Amino acid sequence: MPSKSFELKNSSSGLTTSLPVRAGTLGPEVLDIASLYKEQGVFTFDPAFGATASCESKITYIDGDAGVLLYRGYPVEQLAEKSSFMEVAYLLINAELPTARQLEAFSHSISRHTMINESLLRFFNGFYHSAHPMAMVSAVVASMSAFYHDSMDIHDPRHREIFSHRIIAKLPSIAAAAHKHSVGQPFIYPNNELDYCSNLLNMFFAVPCEHYEVDPVAAKALDLLFILHADHEQNASTSTVRLAGSTGANPYAAISAGVSALWGPAHGGANEAVLSMLEQIGSVENIPKYLAMAKDRSSYFRLMGFGHRVYKNFDPRAKIIRETCHEVLHKLGDENNPLFELALRLEEIALQDEYFVSRKLYPNVDFYSGIIYSALGIPRSMFTVMFAIARTVGWVAHWLEMVSDPAMRIGRPRQLYTGPTRRDYVSVALRRG
Ligand code: ACO
């Protein structure tokens, strides 16, 4: 029982409840309000979860004021510099960095699950060629629950492990199938001799009629972006996966719910929106006009790729991606990329503007990532799909953490009801107006 507590007194009834204060290993303490409704008959109200810890987790830690991001305790900067996406996936799922043998076995297992059922592949023919790839990916991932339902017992650790390897392995194949469907090219089967990101690029860009060599610069850049996107604690899509999964739903369906939640422009869809915005701004002279629109509350325009619920400082991922942009564009011979130059100027001007400074609005992970994806030849509508591939690792880690806890309960928020009070039905003939 925690020794610290918080006294909450109801000013009308005089009733006092002692709420236990729980401390994590890092970050603010939390008030355990589980007894509040039973003792005082009141709920707490926090519609966008700005001040609510929805669960206990050991996976990822963010200090938004200091701009710190740790995966299982390891700073994301160190992982970005020294690690690989496969190693980070192992770390997030298994809580520790792998030994060389564990990493080899994990990567081998992932590569053995890359093929998707031929029937599933035919699903894509049902989509119009202009269907947004996120819609296709979400639908096909949900359909995986139809292929792996009877064989999936969420209480069986081995079944959970197979699910986690299978979904991480198949997401690139599903994404590539969506891309090939959009451009009308034949699907390229996975090549298990290639590493995770090289295989993805091969499935994207190879065609059956000629030899295709994956550019190691592109594969390395993608691997880095995937490390940076792999997890971000209880964000909207991860919370969606947890909530859907808490019902005992098939985990493929829960991951599909996460893909859908990620799609929104306030979340993972921002990477696509940033590039459209930069093109819309067009040149440095137009920046003040668009900043004025972003500051105008009567306009829906926001500076995409700016601001974050948790970071009130630089998003550490954005810093790394900005540096990587310089390197990758240089290596690809695209150092004078006009959209990158415009983005740099936009950041500089916004960060001198009182509106952005006072609200602590900094570039987030999505501000620069689209510029790299674009330089790699990935179409804009696929940017959020790339994010989804990487974030699948985080969704899986959180689903596993939740489901392996014997105390798991269905997630079920309450509400402040402001609708009509009880009233009697009036038959249609007697209704006025
Ligand atoms: N442009 C202009 N103003 C902004 C922006 C922005 N990008 N972001 C926040 N603000 C303003 C708000 O209007 C608000 O101003 P006010 O205090 O005068 O009302 C203030 O800053 C606080 O913003 P909130 O909307 O309350 O912040 P919230 O935490 O709810 O939203 C979000 C965070 C959704 C990321 C928001 O900053 C945003 O819409 N950014 C643009 C979209 C984006 O880049 N999303 C990707 C986020 S990263 C990710 O999910 C992977």
C-alpha cells in the first residue's frame, strides 16, 4: 500500500476520501482514484486525457518538458545511432536488448512470416486504384483476424508470440501490396534474404521485368525512421489498440483499429499533411501569410508537424530526423531539396514567433520525416503507412503488456451526461412542429 496519499474533501457533504499516491520509476506521481466513485459517488472529468494515466506501463518514457524519450530506459538518440529497427523491436517487446543469438533468432523468425495468404492478397482487387493506402492497410489487417481467429488464444503465450512476429513481418508485405495496387504493378513477393527495410524497399520498387538493387543509403534511412517511430507510450493509436484489445478482441482487429486511429492528421497523418502544406506555402515569402492563418483561431489551418500534447520542448525525434535529412539528401545528391529548405526556414521563423514560443509549439516527429520518405521515392499517400509499419512494434508491445497481465479488465470510460432528463414518448401524430 503506498504510504503517500491525497485528501479529497467534498465541500457540500464534508466527506473526505484518502486517495493513494503512486510513484513510478520516472515522471510525475499519480493519484489512484479507483475508490473515488464508490466512496464519493463522483467521476473525474478529463475528456482528452490531458491529465490521466490510463495504465501502468514499463515500455516507454517521455519527459515532454525536457524533450526526453526512452525505450525500456534507453535514450532514443543512442538507439538511433547504434541500434537497428529489429533490435529495437526485440527490446520493446522483450524488455531487454537481445544477445547476438537472440537477435538472429528473432530476425529469422520475422523473416519466416513475411508472406501473406494469397486470398488476402486478392482483397486488394476489391479496392479502387485510388483508394487511400491507409484504408486498404487497415481493412486488410482487420481481415487477418478472419485468417487467424480459431488459432489465436490470447491467453496462450506461444500464440501471442506467433501473433507478434506474424504482424510485424506481414505489415511491410501488406503495405507494399497496397502500393503496387495503387500504381497498377504486380505484387513483388518478399525476399527473406534481405533485411527488414531492404525487403520493404524491394517489394515497393522492384518490378518483375528488371533487376532492382536496394540502395543501402535508403534502407539505412528507413531503418532509422522506423526506430524513431517504433513507440511513443499511450498516444491515440496505442490507446486505441489497448482499448480494443481490452475487450479480448482478436489482436489483428485491435491493430487495425490502431492503424485507423493513426491515420488522422492530428496524429500520424500529419507527415502527409506536412508535405501538402509545404507545397501549398510554396516559397519563403509566403511563410508569414500561412503563419498568420495558423494563429487565427477562426481558420482551421494549423501548422502541420508542429505542436505536441506531451512535448513542450523539441521533440527529440524531430531533431534526429532533421539531421538525417541533411545526410540523406546529401548522399542522394538532393542537397538543395526546395521543400527541405522551406521547412528549415519555416521552423526558424515559427520559433521566433511569440505565438509559437508562448505555447511551446516545436516541430514534432512528422515535420521532417515526409521529406526523407519523399526523397526515397515513397509516394505521399504512403507516408502514414510507413509510420504504421514501425508503430506496429509499439502496438504489439503494449498489447502484450496488457494481455499478459492477469488483472486486465475491459477499458470502459464514464461520462458527464448533459442530454435530456427522462421524458415520455409522444406518438408521431401528437408531435408538433
Ligand atoms: N498550429 C497552430 N496552433 C497550434 C498548433 C499548430 N500546429 N498546435 C497547437 N496549437 C495551439 C492551439 O490552437 C492552442 O492555442 P490556444 O491555447 O490559443 O487555444 C494551443 O496551441 C494548444 O494546442 P492544443 O490543441 O490544446 O494542443 P493538443 O495537445 O490538444 O494538440 C496536436 C496536440 C494535436 C499535436 C496539435 O499541436 C496539432 O494539431 N498539431 C498539428 C498536427 C500534427 O503535427 N500532429 C502530429 C503530432 S505528432 C504524432 O502524433 C505523431
